[in-house]
Amino acid sequence: LAKTTQPISMDSYEGQEVNITCSHNNIATNDYITWYQQFPSQGPRFIIQGYKTKVTNEVASLFIPADRKSSTLSLPRVSLSDTAVYYCLVGDSGGGADGLTFGKGTHLIIQP
Amino acid sequence: DAGVTQSPTHLIKTRGQHVTLRCSPISGHKSVSWYQQVLGQGPQFIFQYYEKEERGRGNFPDRFSARQFPNYSSELNVNALLLGDSALYLCASSPGTDYGYTFGSGTRLTVV
């Protein structure tokens, strides 16, 4: 049973705000929500992590509703270099003994 | 400060052969994990090591083994290679098992 569900792909244009939503209906009380970014032939890179409400850093914002059954990664004013695969993960920040569980991710394509 | 380094970056092996992949964690990180990423899929957890002991193992056959050395570097070994073992092998390190992981750029293994 998949722990998270996110769109397979999304398109946007430079300068736009992009929102990627992830569904995680079976999130456990102790689970955190973490987003990673991955470019071709590179390892995933941590973007942001949150537990509830809103988290913001220099790269992105993460919005989590009260029921925590979904979350939205918001990328402000995207550029061509934001073209990548974005993964939504739920669980321990380190994955625990079961490791991090990645789905297929969302392939975000930014056009000029 | 150097990130997670993996060697070699690329490797071609023949079916039935054995391969050893190496990983040096970020200085001060005591936990190392290994992931396999097949083209078009998210990374899949193989092993987690902490303080030189195996702390977690994913759903991979016994042909896969790993170890962590006193300096916290790690090796992943795969015996009797199959075509299906062709993938990007990622190493990730963390200060401990409950912290976020930093990934290396991976080793691209091609089995022919």
C-alpha cells in the first residue's frame, strides 16, 4: 500500500509559483513530512520538512492542513533549474530501520 | 567540507560477476544507508548501518551485503550480478539514525 500519492508530472513556466500536492491518508501520529528534489544522475537533496501548519525556508514552503492527510510543496518564482523530480515522504526523518520510502515522485518541467 | 563521496561513479560488469561499491560519509556522520534506484523509479532502501552495525535491511536478496568500517565509510557488495541489478546505487549519511540524510551522487552500475 503506497504511503504517499503525488502527480506523476507537472509543467509550469519560469517566474511562476508551483504547488505540488501530496496525499498521505494513512500518516501516523509520529510521522514527519519531508520533500526531496532530485536531478538526473544525482542523489536526492533535502528541501524541507514539517509536522503541521506551515514551514518556510529559503527554497520552499510546506503547507500542512490540520488533518495532516495531505501536504503542498510551494516553490516561489521557479526557474529552468527547478526542473527535477520531487519526492514526498512520510515517516521518521531518518527513516528508521526501514529506511526512507520513496515513491515515483513528481517530474516537474519548467519551460521558458 | 566534502559531501558524501562514492566510488566509482560508473561501472560496467558482466552477469555473474561480483561488484563492490564504496562510500565515504560526511565527516562526523556515523550512519550510512544504501539505496538502489532503477531508471524511472524512486530510490529503494537496501541497508542502514550505524556505528558499524546493521540497523535495517530492505527487501533485497542475500546477494546484497554491506559493511561499515571503523572510520564510518562503507562498502556495498553484490554477488552473482543479474541484468536487473543495473541501477544507480546511492549512499546517504547522517549524524545518527533519527536525523535527515545527505545523499551522494551515486554509482551507476550497468550489468551486461
